Amino acid sequence: MDSFEINKIIAAILMVALLIIGIGKLSNVIFHVDKPETPGYTVDVEQTTKVSSVNETAVEEKIDIAVLMAMGDIAIGKKVFKKCAACHSIVKDGKNNIGPALYNVVGRKVGVVQDYKYSKALASYDKEWTVEELNGYLIKPAKWIKGTKMAFAGLRKEKDRASVIKYLNQNSDSPLTLP
């Protein structure tokens, strides 16, 4: 390749670069855009402040339990309990698994199953597993009793919770009369 060929290649590359720069400058002259003083868009958002109080959480927790339990069905509870069966047994004299055995759980004091090591939060929770307590706990266990080691996400549907509570109550030596 002689020097004339190399000069033609270099000239072509320079011509393309000048053409690109020239078109860019020319387009800025033709299509002039005024830039805003402050870049971006402003979004109008209504400022709200939420003050959480003990009374507000108490109002949220007040659920008509009789209406809730009327929604429940033992057959559906048995089906939904399969999610729980991975960690809990429901048979009489059943062994503790990852979680404690749940036979006779409705009406029983919290944290009293023998041969099961409860978290400090559950062991010190001085209440019974009433229908109201079970309902609140099954919504989201970690939120109901802070510090529990139960990592279950919870049951959001009221019908599912009521059905599971009815199923748990049925699996007992002396089922309670539910509201």
C-alpha cells in the first residue's frame, strides 16, 4: 500500500469526524432548546403525617369475632392447615417438629408444650390461645408477638384464619364452644 492510499483513508476518517461534529453543531442551531433553570419535574404530593397510637392499634385489633368465625369452615381449615403442617403436628400425642404440637392448642396457655424450646417472647407471653389471640397471631406472627422465632408470613384472608381456628379447635380432647 503506498502513501497515497493511506492519505485517502486518513482523509476519509477525518471527513466523517468533521461531518458528525458539523451536523451536531448545525442541528443545535436549527433546533434550539432553552434549558430550564432547575432540571426535572416537580411532583405535587400532599404531605400527610401518621401518628400511631395505642388506641389506633387497639381499634384495628377489635374484630367482631363471631362474624369472623361464622365465615370459617373446618374442611377449608384442614386444607389451609397443610401450610402449617410443615412445622407443626396436629395429632393427639404428636411430636414437636420445627414448631410445637398444636393438638389442644385452643384455650391452652401460650408457651407450655413440654419438650419444646420457645423463643423468649413466646415463653414470656402470659396469655392463652383464645380465638382472638389466634386470629391476631395468624395474621402475622412476628408483628403480633415481637421477637417470636416463627417465620410464617401469616394468613391474610379472614376466611382462612377462621377456618384454621375452627380446625384447630376440632383437634382437641374437649373442643371449646366458639362464638
